[in-house]
Amino acid sequence: MLTIIEIKSEVGRLANKLGVSGNDLPTFGCTEDGARPHIEVDARGYHYVVVERGEELKRVSTSDLNELLETIFLSVTFDLSVRYELAHRVEEQDCRRIIFQHQIELLSKLSPVWAERESQRHDEILREHPLDDFSSARVTLSQDVGWSKACERHPLPIPSLRPATEDFASLYHRAFSEFGAKALWNMRQIKEPTPADALAITKALRTHGGMDGRRLAERIEELCRAHH
């Protein structure tokens, strides 16, 4: 396991490839608060932590250095891409067109694997929340003609339907199939799980399942909430 100084050095090396430094990067060893991420290292592993006004908003823990670095630079490249879009904004165009494309370009400079994973995540987001180039025009028009007529002129995008087989139970069994040996070795798989059973495995997925395990945990939690 690397020390906090060694991690800081590795983050700096990768950051140089993007030409970033200072406040664009996390702090190391302690928090500055204000929602700026910081990195901790202890006997349990590496921790990416976000604290704001004394409240911990996010903690990603892992024993995998590569996962820690990916977590750091997913955040860094997204922030950089938001600023890039603001400086290169195309009116009457969904801002995510530029943000997502630029983020993948930046990640590709660091790791093709990271870039591919994030590209797949972008695809998932856009299936549920499609690009909408007419959002501003629709809102502006609605002030004159009303929302219904504005939507007739500029129809709302239609989300793609997820496969009918995807529910919390199917993802629960998928978790055991893909992460049983790595993350769920001390848990018994239940044939017909309840939402509570599915939620019970998400912490282990987040802790031991790597980036893919954490995303699967997030999806299970989302479906369990929808089930209620």
C-alpha cells in the first residue's frame, strides 16, 4: 500500500498529463471542507472523501490504488469538462454533448479503460435522460403559448426503456455471479430476495467490488427504492 505522499506524487504525475494542479485536485491527509475532496490512507485501504460544512457527503473506500486514481480523475475531468463547455458553449444545444465528449477525451489521456467505462456510464445516463437540444427553446416558448403547445412544437425526448428483466432481484443474483468470490464470499445467496436482502449486499459491493461493483450497488439501491 502506498503512503499518502506516494499517492500525492502519482496523482500529480497523472495531473500533469492534463495540465492541471492546485484546487483542481484533492487534498491529501486532511480535509479543507467546502466539498473539496481529500484522500485518506489507513490500515483498511485508500479513501476518497468529500466533506462540506463538517458533514461527510461521500466516501469511497478501496484497497485498489487504480480504483482510487480512477475515482479521483473521474471527478477532476468532469469538473474540467464543465468549465470547458461553459467556455465553448453552443446555444440551443444540450450542454452534455460537449461535457461528455470532452471528459472522455481527457480520460483517454490517462487510461483507455477509464475512458471506456465512463463512456458506458454516459450511455446509461442518456438512455434514461436523453439529449435535449430544445430545452431552452421549449421553456422560452412556453412563456408565450403554454407548456403543452411548446411541447408540441419541441417534443420532449423519450427515454429508452431498460430491459424488462432488470429488477433488483435479477441484479442481486448478477452480483453473486460476478462478485461472489471477490466481494460476497461471506454472504448466503437467497433464491427469492426481498429489497432488504438486496440492499444488504450493497455495502460489500461498494467496498470490495471495485468501480463496477459500486455502480451495480447504486443500481440495486435505485431499484429497491423504486420498488417501495
